[in-house]
Amino acid sequence: MDYEILGRKVATYYPEVAKELSGEPALTDFDLIPEIFKNHFEAKELENLAKIAIIVKLYDPDALDGWKLLKRGILPRLALLLGVKTCTISNHVTSARGYMLVYQGFKNTVEGTANKIAAYYSKQ
């Protein structure tokens, strides 16, 4: 099967499905990460693993799905905000990938919160 042709057909006949499958990030401005932490995570009792997964879902969804390496620039920003080393963030991203596959509640929390944050910033 020629997957390149299949991808083009999906993009042509089902653009909404293609957009969802493409893993386009909802946000691209890394300078918003501290603001997201302050405005969207402070009041909620989320574990750091969930916070990391939400940020990765917003900025690099394919990395959270395990399709590629994490986009450059996310690790150091998260490490600085959480006061840990970048290798700790990297390990948490790996753990979050597994949690997204196994724990439906975790996945729902991450996707629901990421969608709310994306909607908030798309209005601005």
C-alpha cells in the first residue's frame, strides 16, 4: 500500500480528519508556557506529570503520541518552571506516553484541559 497516496487522499476528501491526524500543535509561542502554568494550573491540583503532558499535547502532540522526538525548546522551559533537570522532564514525557495509552482518566484529563487551554488562546 502506498501510504503517501493514501495520505493525500485523506487530506483531499477528509480535511478535518487529516488535520486531526497531522498532529498540528495548538500553540507555537513557547513564551506562553509560564502564563499557562500561572493561569491554568495554579488553581487545579494536577500532578507534574499531567502538567507536562498537557504542555506537550499543546505544543507537540505527535511527540506525546510517540511518533517523534520532542520539539526543541520545550524541555528547558518546563524544567525551569518545575525546578527539575531536563532529563527528569524527558522521563516524565516518556511516562506520560504510557499513561495516555493505559489510563483513560489520565488521557481524558490531559486532552480535556489541553482543549480548554487551546480554545482560550485561540480566542485571543
